[in-house]
Amino acid sequence: MQDNKSSKTTHFGYQEVPVEEKARHVGKVFHSVAPKYDLMNDVVSLGSHRMIKRFTVELCALRPGQCVLDLAGGTGDLSLKFSPLVGAQGTVVLADINESMLRMGRDRLLDEGVTGNVTYSLADAEKLPFQDDSFDCICIAYGLRNVTDKEAALRAMLRVTKPGGRVLVLEFSKPQNPVLSKAYDAFSKLWPLAGKVVAGDSDSYQYLVESIRMHPDQESLKQMMVDAGFVNCRYHDVMGGICAIHVGFKAR
Amino acid sequence: MDFQLLTTAALTLAETSLKQVLAQDSAARTKLKALEGFSLEIHITTPDLKAYLSVLNGEIKLNAYREEPCDASITGSPASLIKLLVSTDKTAVIHGENLQIAGDLQQTQALQSLLADLKLDWEYFASKIIGDLATQQLSDMFSQASNWSKNTAENLTEDLDDYLHHEKRLFPSSPELQHFYSDVDDLNLRVDRLRARLDKAGQGLDRILNKNGSGTKT
């Protein structure tokens, strides 16, 4: 008799792959893109990803002494900003499922002299290895769309958030304006070519384009957060909805 | 939300510049240490915009978003706020202009004095923030109901059509095409008639040639 799990498939971009293989496929993508990750972010976002991340950090409303999880934090962009905000009494945990990305993040933070309040964790967002009620804030920036079981990841995030704490999901979303949507579609068709030129890898950026298309839209993701148990869920469109920042809280 | 993103970009510019200037001014850094932890809400009345200044780890941070209340707040027009930073008689500015200050006045004045002494081009930063925010019209358009985009798309298509046909004359217009087809039809008819006449003339020539050939006497 065929195993039920092995007959289940999920999307990897536009491809259908067995559920248990998606993480491996995604892993290959990020092992490949890790060295040029930030540069490619600049290319595909026309430099705006830095401002968007900065604004996301502001929405985290961190205070000295707090504990924050930078989930799927990869190269450490956000951890770099979180560290001075939580101060010496606070903690930043930089977590990623991909060893190459995590190593880059750690090296980068060390190069910037950020060491005292940051710890590193090789962690799967669906099975977070932290105790319940650990974090004042969890932020997952441009990571959720790569997770195989997003609902499981959201439930895991809720579990490890402190009562009253918040989770932020920054991710590509659906532009609200049809003209912008068409312009953005046309622009994103160039990404695999840019990936070829900048990082010597067009397939990974083809996956990037496709994974954005397959990701839930604003209202769908908000509902997923509500279904996972978050309260006061809302979202902020950025760049006309090209990206969105979803915020949800754990009830006290 | 794009409004706040633009504000974030402008504030980042100011924050980075402040950091660079402070790095070269040890006296200012010493004064800033005395203000560690101080936070100020800056409310610009036109355009309606709030920014938040805080002193954290010896640096000045500028945010577009903040949840915690600030130690003090200052409200005024861009011109009034700029004067606060460039005028030599600061007391007169505070009391004379349309400025409202609430909260910790002493630390607010200490900060104002520090910033004014830095001799930064505050008018440039203000113009950057306000100039960038003038483009919030773009973000307003993006967030409007689909009517705008639908109308714009339709108008764009019509305008583009007109442009390509009449302005650039890259493509013939429909009436021009119809006229052309009509000319082609007319030409076809004339060619057919000419062919018919040639055929008839040919047949006549054949008859003449045959008649002469058969009537040849020896």
C-alpha cells in the first residue's frame, strides 16, 4: 500500500514536488544564492529592500532587554538592526534552516562587531527548537514563502511567542493596482537573467519569481494567521502591495 | 504605507548624515551622551507627518514609526522647525513662532542647541523629506480604488493608440487602411480589365497572323 505522505505533493515554484522534497529543493536554491544574496536583493527590489526592512524593524517596536527571533534570518540584515535596539540585556536569535546562509549571517555580524547579544540556531521554522513563550517578537522576512507547511510554521511561531508578543511576516505579496501588477510582472521576468549575470544562476531566480506568484495574497495570509491563533492581525502594503508586512499578536 | 516608506528613506538619509557629522565632533558627542535615552516626537503640520527622534547608544535615531510615548513633542510648520535649527536667537524662535512644545522642555532645548551647532544643511534635509513626500500622490494613486487604474489603463490604451497612429504614423489608422484596400480593389479591377483587353487584342492578332499564313500564294 502506498504511503499517504509520499503521494502528497506541494509547489516548488510552478513545479509539483513531493512534500518531503520541497525543503531539499529550496535548500539547494539558497546554498546557491547565498554568496550573492544581498546583491541580488538590491537588483530585484531596486534597492528598496533595505528601506522595507528598516521599516519592518520599526514595526517590531523593540525595547531594551527584549528577546527577538530573526527567523529565516539568513544573512543577518535584521539581526544587525535588532542587536542595538534590545541592548546588552536583550537577546537576538538568528535562525535559519540553511547552513550556508546562517554561516554568512554569522560571519557578517562578526565582521560588524555585533557579538554580545546574538546567538545562532540552525532551525526549521515548522519545528522551532525553542521553549514556549520565549520571544517578545518574531520576525520572518522574505522567508515564509519558502516554508513547505506555512500553517505549521505559523503555529510554531505562536507557541514560542510570549503572551502579548508579536510576529511580523514581511513577504512579497500581490500588487493591488493592475497597472503596477503588469509592470511588476514584466520586471520580474528579467530576474532570471539578472541572476545569470550577477550570481551565475538563473534557475534559482526563476524559482524566486515563481514562489512569489504561488505565495498567498494579503487577505489569505492574514486569515492563515488568524487560523493559527494570532489576534489583532493586520497588514501594511508596501510599494503598492508588491510586498506586505503582516503583524499578529499572541493573546495575553 | 508607501508614505511611511518614503519618510523612512528620507529619515535614513538624515540619520546617516548626522552620524557622519557627529563622528567628527567630539564636543557634540559628549553633549549627546547627556541626552541618552531621550525621545522626541516631531510633528510637521504641512504635509501632516510625524517623525521620531531618539538618542540611543550615543547616536541619533530617526524613525517613521514608534509605539511608545516620547519624552517630549514639538509641533510646527516646516519653516518654523527649520528656523529652530538655523536661527541664532533660538529663544525668540521658540516663543515667537507657531511652535507647540510639550513634555521635557529642558532636554528639547538641549537637543535643539546641539543640532543647531552641528551646522548641517537642515533646509536640504527638509526639502528632501517634503519633496519626497510630495510624491506620496503616487502612493495615494496606488492605494485608490481600482477605478483610477481601470480608467488610466483605458486612457493609456487610447492615448497610445492615437500616438502610434497619428503622432508617429507608425501604423495606418483604420480609415487610412480602408482607403488603401479600396485603392487596391480598384487597381485589381483595372488590371483585370487590361488583361481582358490584352487577351482580346492577342486573339485578334492570332486571327490576323493565321489568316495571312493560310492565304499565302505561291
